Amino acid sequence: MVERVEIFEVGPRDGLQNEKREIPVAEKVALTDCLSRAGFSRIEVASFVSPKWVPQMAGSAEVLAGIARAPGVRYAALTPNMRGYEDAVAAKADEIAVFASASEGFSKANINATIEESIMRFLPILEAAKEIGLPVRGYVSCVTDCPFDGVTAPQKVAEVAERLFALGCYEISLGDTIGRGTPDAITAMLKAVTARVPAKNLAGHYHDTSGRALDNIEASLDQGVRVFDAAVGGLGGCPYAPGAAGNVATEAVHRRLTDLGYDTGLDADVLAEAALLARSMRSRQ
Ligand code: HMG
Ligand code: MG
């Protein structure tokens, strides 16, 4: 039987958050609606962060209200604090994500908190989500390199991942935020993390800044990871990580996984359509 590898689509959030042009809600809805036809189980479409920090995500509630929700698809949102959590619940996000870093420099730059402070902020979110049965994903950024602190120790990634997992995150997404990871570095990081969190509860989230994301995905497959985040059309970046280029493109990940003999469950024609749409959103002024 062909083995399934899931692509978690993050284009409407991680992809668009860094775009300079103010993208109208209707365009974000159109992209998400197209993606909803491609066969994803999870699509990250919203981010309830401070609009002063990330203006592009200001219309997140309107996006969640405007999309045509396809049966079987969970629409996800980032929540950095209780305010974001409450807004995400009010907007009927199907799942949420807290986001931490394995490096102090990026933690401070991205969410104005130390790693410890950020985890303290996530505690009430995780408790409240558990009470209403809302799934929470946990991101760990800078899993191999940080734009401020340099190389990240694999043990530090393992420590943060284990804490988020122990607190109730159902899956830990490991972010190579600035795409500097190599297959060797990713392998070393995953060996440390899988000693503490099962591979089935991990995802790879690799930015393609250096063109190595697909090789890093292959290295991760060897370590048992079976979920990968990607952004259609290669949209993306992080406004608080200088040098973070786009996420690895969904259609390229789909192609590589298919070539390797895995099944993604995605429709390549719809993906191509969504990639065209994503690229046109990026180039429009
Ligand atoms: P702060 O300035 O330390 O906190 O920001 P604050 O509590 O003083 O709030 C500042 C202002 O934001 C206040 O407004 C708050 O009300 C407001 P003011 O009084 O000045 O008018 N505020 C909010 N507004 C809307 N929604 C909220 C919210 N919270 C506060 N939830 C904070 C702290 C965490 C809010 C801020 O640093 C922030 O929003 N950071 C988000 C940065 C971000 O979104 N980065 C990109 C996503 S992470 C990423 O891309 C990486 C990832 O893809 C994985 C990878 O690639 O590695 C996930
Ligand atoms: Mg990212």
C-alpha cells in the first residue's frame, strides 16, 4: 500500500503575512476556497496577532467568516496570547497554533518575550482550548539556525518541543525559519527531538531560502516525519526573521513526495490553479 504523507497548507497565513501589498480579504478567501478543493485536511488561514506587528493579518476574522468551509477540512489560526485565542474562538477557527522559538533572539524579536515567558503565555491558551476540545498545534522556530543567535543546539529544540507536547499540543511543527538548515543539521535536530516526542507527532516546516527545503524534507522522511508544512506558490516569509524567504512551495513538495512513491491525497490540477492564483497575488501591485 502507498504510504500517506500529509502536506499542511500554510500559504494563506505564513505565505501572505509577509506581503507588502495590503491584500483584500476577498483575495485571501478566493485563494483559500481554491485550496479547499485540493484535498487538504488542514489549511492555516488566519493569525490573531497584533495588527501593529503584522498588519497583513488584520482581516483574519473576516477571512474565517468569508471562506466556504469544505467538509473534512480544518481551518487553523495562530494565537500568540489569550486575546488572540478569544478572537480565534469567536471567529470559529477549527484549530489554533501557539508559536515558540528554540532561540531567545528570535523569540524576543517575534513575540517580545523570552522562551520561558512565551510558554507561560501559552499555558492559559492550552487550558482553555482543552476545556472546549479545540486542537492546538505548537510551532518551534529556528530549529537549526536563528537570524540573531546563530546555530541552534538540537537539545534546545528538543526541550522546547517536549514542553509544548507535554502541555497538550497535539503536533509540533519544527520551523527552519530562515531556510539555513542542511539535511545533516535537520537530521541531527530530529534525532534529538524524536528521543523526546514521537515522530508521528512532528511536522517539518521548512523555508526554502537556500533551496534546500526539499532535501530537508527527504532527510526528515528518513527520521519518520510524515507531515510537512508548505505554502502554495512558494509564498511567504516571516516579518521578524530577516532573510526568511518563502515557504517551500506546496506543488513542489507534492511532486517530490509523489516521485518518492508517497501519496499526498492532493489534486495536482487544483494545486496548479492555486499556485497560479498565489503567484498573481504576489506580483500584483
Ligand atoms: P507586545 O507589544 O509585547 O504586547 O506584543 P502588548 O500586550 O503590549 O500589545 C501591543 C499592542 O497589540 C496592544 O495594542 C495590544 O492591545 C495589541 P495598543 O494598546 O498598543 O493599541 N495586541 C493584540 N491585538 C490583536 N490581537 C492580539 C493582540 N495582542 C496584543 N492577539 C505580541 C506581543 C505577541 C502581541 C506581538 O509580539 C505579536 O503580535 N507578535 C506576532 C508576530 C508574528 O505574528 N510573527 C509571525 C508569525 S510566527 C512565524 O511566522 C513563524 C512560523 O511560521 C514558524 C517558522 O517559520 O519558524 C510559525
Ligand atoms: Mg514559517
